[in-house]
Amino acid sequence: MSINVVKTSFSGISRYKKPEQDLHMAGKTTMRGKIIIAMLGLLPIGGPALAQGGQFTDPSAYCQAAGTISAPDTRYGGVGVPDWIRAAFLSPQEIAAQKEGRQPDYGIAWRCVQGSVLACQNAQTPSCMKPDTSRTPSAAMLQFCKDAQHSASVVPRVVTGTARMLAYDWVCRGPVPTIAKETPLDAQGFVAADWKRVKAK
């Protein structure tokens, strides 16, 4: 029984391959092509929301990808705070004045929650930070309330500390610091009232 062969040439050297070998190689090539196509389908298509290295330059697109995060990470490579986020708190004239140095810029922070952009004004103050949720009074609070003249007084920020916001308002019940009111926090532990959702217009 004779076997049909297909003659091929590589670098001037003649060799022979069986037809079933050609089919096998073709199958491997086809499978390799399918894998490459599948991989390409997983890659993001470059656009205005992406910078070199796959970094996002648009907060909206970044948050849609990041989901929930307390602050932008290395995947974001755009402007720190774009004007459309500033516009949620400032007028165009105020934005221009800040850029020109004619008006103080206390900063704006933004983060991602479930794919949305949330922003907070006065980022250079503790307002935009996660507050201290400790329910144990500090030594300074204890000392303040021991003073009889402070009985039933609200414990001031100079005593509770200014580095971070507190999740509670403290008062003196006699010589004992006591929590009088709790500040509503969101699921991520930030003061809910200080943050709002913003969208590009």
C-alpha cells in the first residue's frame, strides 16, 4: 500500500511530511490563533480613559473598574482632581481663582464606592479622613472632666485632638467623659455627610 506525501522545502533542504502531519500542525496553529484572539478580547481597548501602562486618566472610568476604594491607587494616572469634580463645590470663577493663586485651595478628595465617584471638600483638614471610632476616652479627656468646672461641658476639639475627626461628640457627666452623640458613617467608615456623589457633565 502506497503513502502519498507532500514535498516541502525549508532553507533549500527538501523533506517530506505526511498529510496527517500537516493537518496536525494546522490544528495546532488554529488553536494558537484562538488563544491569541481570546487573550486580545480580554485586553482593554486604549482610549481617553487610559494612559500608557494601562493607567486610567478619567476618575469615572477608574471607579467603574476599581469598584470601591478609599483613595486612588497606582492604576489612576490622571489629573489629581479634575475640574468637573471641583465644580461640585466651586464656581468656575472660584476654580480659576484657585489655579491663579488668588484664592486658597484647601483641597478636594475623591474615592470610589461601588463604581461611583464620591468627593469631599477641605481635604487638607481632617474632615475627609476616616474618623476615630474609639469609644475609650483619652487621658486628656479624663483630665478635662476631672475639673469640677467642666461638669456637663462638651469636651472641645483642643482636648479630643485635631489630627483626626472623632466619630462621637463627648461630654463630661460629672468627672466621666461620656459619648453624647454618634456621627453617621458610611459603609467604608467615612463621615457620610461630608461626601457626595459627583458626575462629569
